[in-house]
Amino acid sequence: MTETLDFDKQGGLITAVVQDAATHRVLMVGYMNREALQRTLATGHVTFYSRSRGELWTKGGSSGHYLNLRSISTDCDGDALLVEADPAGPGVCHDGYYSCFYRTLEGGEWVENEARAYDPGAVYGGRDAKAKL
């Protein structure tokens, strides 16, 4: 199964684009190593490899905002994954938005294009939200 994937191109990691299975909106981009992919398949909760912390993390482990796996596809080069998931919370972004892609470029400026879906301070206890993903 993983022999089709090219984990070597990015030093043992593969890019994983996560899309809402119902709306098809891109929710986030993360990275998986073989172990993260295997854990995702075994548990049904999308799991990533944190490049900054050097460890696996399951989206929703702290917040309860899990990404429940629906399907996984790979691109023609085998170096990227499209992960379709059902989000279990009001948002995926650690900043409190439904998607991590909540800003658009308008007139040369990045503009927030949606309201926050939840209060990240309440979910993560006021600690650094990025550390608690």
C-alpha cells in the first residue's frame, strides 16, 4: 500500500491536503510519514507528523475537533495525498476558523473572509494554540 507513495522526496514526509468530504472545501495542509498514515488508517482519525515537534499528532487530540477519515487518494507522482474527512468540530484551524484558508488576497492585502467558528482560547485553555493542535 505505501510502496506506491514517494516518502523519500521530502525526507520521509508526504504532503497531505485535507478536504471536507461533504463540502469539498480545503481545510488544512499537513505532513504524514509512514507511521502517521498507518495510524490514520488504523484509527480513522487523521494523524500527521509535526515537523516542528518531531512527533505524531492526531488532529482533535486536544480540541476534540477530530478529522474522521472518509477516503485517501494520491496524485500521479505519489508524493501528495488528498485526504477527505468529516470534521467533528466547528472548525479545523487553531486560530478558530472552519478552515485554515480563511484569508484571501484582495488589492494586495490579506483579508479575513469569514468569521471565527469557535474561540481558540476557550478550546486550548489560553495556551499557545499551535502547540496544542
